[in-house]
Amino acid sequence: MGLPNEPICRYRACEPIDTLTAAAEMSRPGLYDRLRRLGVPPRTATGVVLDETTVKAALDTHGSISAAAKALHVPRARLGAEAVRLGLRPPPPSIPPDVAEVYQQLGNVDAVVAHYATSPITAARWLRSAGVTLRPGRRPRDG
């Protein structure tokens, strides 16, 4: 069962997360996981939405991922992954070129971790940078 529309609207309106978790009777991780599975993008401290127009304009204006991320007040890794996902920058050479195919064949991040002998965080970053939408790994305990 998904969240009713009211908590989603309240989340998008930047209502404090503690208020929302109390109203939904959920833990913070449970609420964040539920929102992610419903396709609600995470909000950032600045409220910046990293769509193609915003990312392209920041990169054109500032010239580098680091400078654009600093100007947008978002983590460099997040802006870099979004730029790759949107096709505005090529993937870094450290990302295996077949990582998306391996994920599709093996079916989950843990299998990709074992295949490349890397950490789950690195494998997930590679996949997001390759434009792969990750399937949820496990259900939240409070849902």
C-alpha cells in the first residue's frame, strides 16, 4: 500500500520530515524508502531539482562539474551522476562499460558487487551513472 497523496504533497512543500514521519507513523528510513519507491525525488537542502535544463545551464555557465555543483549547492558526485545519466557528460573511464548489461543479466546490485569485486556503494554509483534505475532491494520493515 502506498502513501496517500497528502504526505507526498506535504513532503514536496518542504514540511519537516519529523512531522511527516509522526503523521505517517513511520521511521525516517521507512518514509524515505517509500517515497523513493513511489518515484518522489529526494529534496535537497537547497531544493534544487536537477533536471536536464538546470544541469546543462550550470555546466555551460561554470564549465566543470565541481564549479557547477558548488554553485548549485549540491554534492559533486550527485551532479556528476545526473550529468552522465542525462547524457550531458560521458561516463567516467572507471565505470565498466558493460555494467548495465551485467545488472540486467544478474538481476541485483549484490550480484554486480560479486561480479566486479567492488563495494555495494560503488556498484550502485556505477549503475546510476550508467542511467540504470535500481530496483528496490528489500521492503521496509514498517510498511
